Amino acid sequence: ADLPDEGALAALMDEVAAVAAYLRSQEQKPTDVILKYAANSRIEATGKVLVTGQGCFNTNIYAGGSVEINGVFRGGEIVAGGRVSVREAGSELGVRTVIRVPEEYWIKLGKAYENVLLRVGDQAALLAQLSLAVEARLDARGRLNVNALPLEPEAGS
């Protein structure tokens, strides 16, 4: 068999190095995920995640950036590298719902049910009742502040 000469081999190695450098540069750019609905899913993005429709059910979201859900997030976990905003989190049945952000970011929920776990940095709070306008963030001393308007469950619920 004929072996390539040193020049051809060096040219091939240069091409491989150029392709490897290009692929590494592509990994650096955050990629966003935009969707309407997810169920029993795992969603991963190096950038942000935006859910524009009905929402997510029993779904785990891992985002390098922020997460915004215009609908519901019922069951599962959100781990974000930025802020999290959800219109409605958890469920009347108290399904396990966890939302995590780094210490410098916040969590905002329009409506949240009992048994939603909020974690900002290494501080956590478990919501004990149905609440509106939930905001969770660390104060200047690193303590978790959760502000919310508690609601009484409707009769018969």
C-alpha cells in the first residue's frame, strides 16, 4: 500500500485542526429552545428556554440561561443559569415541582401551589400553601426572601 508523503499528512492534520477549532467555537454560542408544550420530557439548552403555549407536565428543564413559561409547569424540575418566570407552578395534587436558580438570580411565579420547592443558590423554601405573585431571591445577607400573597383553597377543593 502506498503511504501518503509527509506534506499530504501535514495538510490533513491542518484540516483536522481547523475543523476541531470550528467545532469548539460552535460550542461556545448559547442555543435557545422555544416550544409550546412538553410532557414527560427532558429539555436542555445552553441558552434560554421559552415555553409559549400550554406549558410543561412532568418535565425537567436544564438551561444555561433564563427560563420563561407562559403557561403551567406541573411536576418536574427547572435548573436555570439565569432567572425563572412561570405563570403557574405545581398542581392541586401537590406534585413534586422544583425550581433552581443561581444565587444572583430570582424566581417569579404568577400562581404557585403547595409543595413547590424554590432554591436560590444554596437556600431553599417549600411553599406550604396556594399563593399568588410569588417572588424568591436572596437578600444582601444571602438569606432567601420569599414574598407571596397566600390564598385560601376554595371550598370543596
